[in-house]
Amino acid sequence: MAHTHTSKIELNVELDDNRIPEKLTWSAQDGGISNEEAKAMLLSVWDNKAKETLRIDLWTKDMPVDEMKQFFHQTLVAMSDTFNRATQDEKMTATMKDFCDYFAEKLELKK
């Protein structure tokens, strides 16, 4: 029988009295990350039984809007790369990359 390894990723959210995130930290021991602070996070999990995506989207109340725009752009680019690795669908990947370029242009992210 093959030996398995369990890897743990931990997310911690500190909330204010109105339950709005004030601080986000995360740890991933296998990646050498311990209590690293973040200003935003997007987590998607595929529910195979319901055939739907479950999501947790959080950002701290002091996350600057300009950084949120960069965060979304970089996330979209990363999703395009992941889509390509998962599906090898070059045509749709190119379409997604075109949208990422359009997104960046409209938000004036590329100088």
C-alpha cells in the first residue's frame, strides 16, 4: 500500500465587531509559509456531488482599490494558465488571455 502524505493549508481571519475582515493570515508548512499576512483571498472548491463551485471571497477593509484591481487581473491571468494546464485547450486559453489583456487595458494597469 502506498504511503500518503497530508499537507495542511490554514487560513485565519480576524474580524471587527461588524464581522468585516481586518486581518487575513495564512500558513502552509510544506511551502515554508507561516502566518503570512494577506489583504485579499479568493478560494474556490469544486463540489462534485452538487456539480458546483463553492467560494470564499474575502478582503480586508484596508485593501486599496488599485491593489484589488491588480489582484483580480493577476488572478485572471493565473486562472488562464491553470485552465490551459488542466485542459490543454489552447484556443480557449488564448481567448481568456485576450480578455485579461482587455481587462488590464480598461483598468489602465499596463503602463
